[in-house]
Amino acid sequence: MKGSWELYKQRAEINLSFTDCSTAVLARTHGVSDIFTYDDDFSPLRFHGLKSV
């Protein structure tokens, strides 16, 4: 995914893996704002991290 690679390069100061970037791009594409995660890595991208169901 080209968008994932672009985000990965642009946001190098944030601790995001390429997989995290792919998840973020897909979430944005589909209008998802809540992401289940165990860390706060998605917060700088303005996603709401959910740590439990």
C-alpha cells in the first residue's frame, strides 16, 4: 500500500511499525476512528485507542 509507506516515511518520529501505518491508512479509508490496541502509538494520528472490549 503506497499510502502506508508514505505515512511510515512521514511519521518517522512516532513509534509506528509499517503494520501500524497500514492499519491507520485502512482505518481512515473506511472511516474507522477507534482502534483496539495495547499501546498509545495511534494517538498522535488522532485515533481513539481501545484497550478492552
